[in-house]
Amino acid sequence: MIKLNAILTNDSVELITQRSNYIAFYWTCEEEIFLVRILFDTDAQLSLSRKSTKEQIYQISEKKLKQLKQLCFGNYQYFKQFKGENGIYLQTMPSPLKRNNILEFR
């Protein structure tokens, strides 16, 4: 589900942290730089903010959001999107799968 190699090898990505259940990176899209954090276990939770100010964002264009989803999750389409206390969050629908089935290394 999470396209780890696509994230790590993408020219628009600068890796910050990678752990067994968490990845954080800067993502450049149309001259804007975003801080993206993904926490995953039986589901994946993505949060998004701007790099320069660490300002949480509450709106992002559909085009950019679609590009980010494609980069991180490929064609997976089952998300809940909501505005949290600190910004925009995407959450994959809960799954009984283990973490190693959520990560996809291709």
C-alpha cells in the first residue's frame, strides 16, 4: 500500500527520518515544499505541513493532493481525509493486515 521505493527514489523527495513504522520527508511540488509524515501499522496516517514555517495547512489543491497520494500510495483510493487540530490528515481505511503488508517495496 505505501510505495516506499517510489518515495525514497523520487527526485522531489528529501528524506528526513525512516523507521520501521514511520517515515518523514520533504516533498517539493510546484515550487512549494511540504513536510510529509506517515505513521503506519495496520493503517497509514499521513499529515502535511509547509516546510518553511512548519505551518499546518488546512487547504491544498486537489491536484497537489492527488500527486501526493499517487506518490505515497499509488492507486490505493480508500482514504478518510479530515482536518485535524494541526492540519490536513489522510488515513487509510483500517485493515487487519500486518505492517509488512502495508509497506510495498516496489
